[in-house]
Amino acid sequence: MKRFFVSMVAACMFIFTASFGAHAGTPVSKKKMEIAKQHIQQVTPQKAAEMKGAIFVDVRSLPEYKAGHIPGAIWAPRGLLDFKALKWFKDKSKTYIVYCKTGGRGSISTYDMVQLGYKAYNLKGGFLAWKKAGLPIEKGAPAGLGKGVEK
């Protein structure tokens, strides 16, 4: 009986993972991403690297940021960006390139910034695309931990 139960749990987990994927998100997050992507501009890693003076905004978690980020990127966690953007990013005339791991959280955060009047782009494919393109990365805690402010 125990073996049957374990087999059933494993089968259910396999079906769930195959159907929805490990990082598929919720119906709410999918809808937010859909809406956001209709109202934002995306930029490839190569183009982003060429954008002189652009400020990179990393909206991932602190452990993700510490494990590797775009050099000079400001850590501004997604969960706080909605509340702190106006305090953290005072200059709306600057260009901001927002990113997460693959583009989902980044697109939602970019949309939030655009709605607040910033010139913001989402990094297409996120940090993984940047890394795959062989562009520079650095590791470690952000300067001004938790402040998310421009340098």
C-alpha cells in the first residue's frame, strides 16, 4: 500500500510539472505579463550593452543578485519596486533597463516603471540571456544593500 501511495504521488508530481512547468507562474502572473508586454519595449542583451548611460535595475531576489548580476546593476527587488521607485529613482530623464532571470518579473516591473513615467526597457530573456550572450557579470552583495538607489 505504501509503495502504491508513493507511486501515485510521484505520478501526480510528474503530470503537474509536465503540464505547468517548473516556473510557469500563476494565472495572475501570466495575465500581468501579457498586459505588461503589450505596453513595454524590450531590448536584447547586445543592444542593452551598447546603450551608454543606461541604468540596469535588477528586480530579482537578493540571493539571485549576489550569485551574479550585470556590473553596476542596482538591486531593486520586485516586491518593493512598486512602493519605492519614486524614492529610489528620482531622475525620470534617464534610461532604465530592467531585468530578472528570464523576463517575466522584469516585464511586469518595467511596466510599473513606465506607468510611473520612466523611460524603461525590459531586458529580453533576462539575466540568463545576458549571460548566454557572454556579456560581463559580477557577483556579490549590492552597494547600499536594500537601498536600490542610483549611484
